[in-house]
Amino acid sequence: MVGFTLLVALLFARASTAEPIPSPTRLVYAPGLIVPIPAAIPHEDGDMVDRRILPDLRWIAARFPIMITDGYSGPLPNGEHAGCNNCHVKGSDHYNGLAVDIVPVSPSSRCDSHWTAITRLALWAEPAQNKPRPPFRWVGYEGDAGHGCGNHLHLSWNHALAPRFQLAEWVETFPAGKAATSATKQPPKKAKPPAPSGPPGGISQARTGGISAAGSGD
């Protein structure tokens, strides 16, 4: 345990000096669409997300060795279901396609060296507990039930209020490529619209472990 504590401290120091999140973040008002995650971003078969966060995921995947195990969780227009069925808590951002669950490229159910990069990513996205950097709404890892080293990392993006299984009017992203820039409009000249309140995402406490698109558990 002492060794792991020292490792986390070292990773925190590295994360604090790592490349900053591209800024300024922006609100993307372009129409959302649930799309398959491209092959360039390691993921489990069938994983999908709102296309507006794909540039951010590409940016992250180019700098951290990640494997996405779940994104959008809900019904599709063809009657099929994407993601892990009934794995997530009520109000989860997975139901809007604006959250992903992440494990190492070489999976391990133990908190070992395979998780070093994932822990570094978690500390980079949330340097202090419950104080994520924009554009992230919630980061689920150490200190969050059902998450953490040996389990999985959860990342949620800030977004407008949206009912379950519906696309948000806007999503906060960082400028990570042409897709983000071209799909962005300046927000109205008023205070930033409120983000959702309540459960930020994450999983049902009745199930733990990595999420599979085939629904093998969470």
C-alpha cells in the first residue's frame, strides 16, 4: 500500500506538469449524433459516443494508452441496444453518449503497472478530488465507489440538461482538431447555461468491474 501511495504521489507530480488541456474550452452547439468510435481510438466492439466528443477522445488516445469499454448506453434507431444494458446509475451521462469508461490497453483486474497511464490520465483530468478540469463534468476514479485502479476510469463531459437517451443541446469540449473547431459556435451573450445536476455518471453499485459492450458486467 505504501508503494502504491508513493506511485500515486509521483504520478500526481507528473500530471501537474503534463501538457495542459487545450484551451479555451468551448460550447459545441452543432447537432449531436451517436456514432461508432473509430478504430484509431482503442475500444471494445460496438462502443459508440456523441460525435462531438470524438476530437477530444482522439487527442487523449494519442497521449495516453487507453481502451474504452463503454460509451453511449441506450437504444438505437434500428431497435438494437448500444453499450452495457442497465449497468449505469440513473442520470448517467452514458445515456446521452457523453461519457466513457476506460481501462488499460492491456487489461488487468489488479492495481498494477498496467494502470500507471490510466492513473496519470485520471490525475491529469482531475488534479484534486471532485474538482475536474474543464471540459470534464465528472471523473470517477480513486475515492469514487465502483471506480479506480484495477476497476475503471470514468470521464464525463459538461453538457446541457438532456433527458435520458436524448442528445444535449451543447457539449463543452477543448479545441482538439478541425472537427471541434468547425462544429463550434460561440455561446449566446449570457452566462454559461447550467450543466445537469444530480448523479454525474458512473455505474450502478450493484455491479462492478470493467464494462463490456456485450453487457458482461460493470
